[in-house]
Amino acid sequence: MNSHIGIEDDCISIGPENSNLWIEDIACGPSHGISIGSLGWEPQEHGVQNMTVKTVTYNGTENGVRVKIKLGQDRAVALLEGSGVKIRDIMYEDIHGTLATEVAVN
């Protein structure tokens, strides 16, 4: 909380098996933004749960908030078999900003 983070990587990076996180009042940039990931490296990996990101100002970032998942050929079969990463209950609210690219959400 209440921090300015400027680095040539993620301002905040959340890895697997983290839960109950509250991130608030952050000035982020220059950087890659805030990332949840990289998920999906292990077949029985526990993901990230119950994370709140609130009141963040991005300045000179590649991304805002993103979820990164490894989806190489070796993981595609596992995902189809049901042992991959599940993404659900993600909500983005009241996000404002400008873009350096044509695509805002992918």
C-alpha cells in the first residue's frame, strides 16, 4: 500500500499459490504493470485466489493488470485433460487510461 514502484519489470508480480492479497494506492511505472503469473508451469499447480487491486496509477507501463499463463505445446494437452489453469471470477471495474496500442483488452 501507498508506494511508488518504477522498475524495468513488473511493478508487482504475483506467482502461484498466493491468496488473500490487497494492493492499494500504488503509483506504477515505468514498468510492465501488475502481473498475475506466470501460471501453468506445473500440472497440479495452485493458482492465485482472492486478490484485490485498487487505486493504481500507471504511468509509462507496457500493461495495466494482466494474467500470464504458459501455454506451450507441452501444456496444451494437459489443459484439455482438465489439469491446467482455470480462470474465473475476474472482475475489472472503473478502469481509465490511454493506450499506446490499438487493443485495450486482449
